[in-house]
Amino acid sequence: MNPLCAGYFFVEGGKNAHEDVAFPIVHAVAAISEHFGVDAETLDRALELANVAALSSAKDAQLASFLKDHPEILAGAEALREKHGNVQAALAAELANELKGEVRH
């Protein structure tokens, strides 16, 4: 059986030729951990499919706890969403007005 590996491949100019680069998973986990600052034990656990739901739930709980402690973040996000919607509506109306004179049937 082949060892579990992680890596990438490169396809040049639409050709079918490619160059594979693969690392034994233990080395890939160490490199990813060092480069991205992700705890290697957490990363190892994330590679187990059975653990993905548990890890996701833990992160969701951490986020919910953070947002509970900082309700101003949600209020700010809602205000930003409303302003964004207003800007989109204004741009759509302006574009519609500009196109009225441009469209010929």
C-alpha cells in the first residue's frame, strides 16, 4: 500500500503534461503547520474524516461564543449589509437611467 501523500501538480500551457510534487503526509503536515501556523495535531485530526464534523462544531461554538461576547460585530455587519444593498440599488437605478437612452429596439 502506498503511504498517504499530499502535494500539487502543475499543468503548463494547456498541455496534458504535468509534473507531480508529492510529500509523505507527515512532512506535508509539518510544513503546512509551520507555514500557516496551524497546530500540527489539529491538522492531523482534520485529516480523519470522522473528526471533520467535530472540528467544525468546535469552531462554530468558538465563533458563537466570540460573537456573543462582541455583539457590536454583528451590528456592524448588519449596517454594512444595509449600506451595501443601498449602494447596489443606487448603481442599478443609475445604470438603468443611462441605458434608457442607449437601448434601441
